[in-house]
Amino acid sequence: MDLTKEPEQDDPLTLNAVGVFDPSGESLRMMAACFAEEYLRLGFPPGRVLALFESPRYPLANGALKTLGYPTILSIVANAARVWSPAHRSHG
């Protein structure tokens, strides 16, 4: 029994994407920073967040690593960790 079907043309839950030309690469850096921040806020340590970028199971993060390079991603994760890692926050 096949439980798949094509979505209706007006289905509001259909995923749609729009490509945006960004020769500066700034949008990719912003996406990588958001990804790092999200997982750091969930409590992942910086090393584990970096491992997510290295994993092909996370294609957007891994693509950012391949495009921006390891040093840039390492810097993005380190900067986000300064703000969002539990070990780096004061509980004043």
C-alpha cells in the first residue's frame, strides 16, 4: 500500500524555496551562525556543534563548511559559543 501522494497545488504545508543571489557569501555565514547558535542554545558543547558541520547528515551545515572552509566555521562556532554556551554564560 503506497501512502504517498503529491500535494495539492494550494497545500499550505508544501515546502517552497527561493534562491537568492549573494556573491558576498554573507547569507551563508549568517545561516551557519544561526545553526551554531541554535545547537549551542540547546546545550550542545562547541565541539559537538562543529561535528554537526562536519557530518554529511546535516547537508546545509556541511555545505557551509565546504564553501566557507574549516577556519571560518570554527570561528563562527567559537564566537557563538562565547555568547550561548552554558559554560560561558553568567547566571548572575
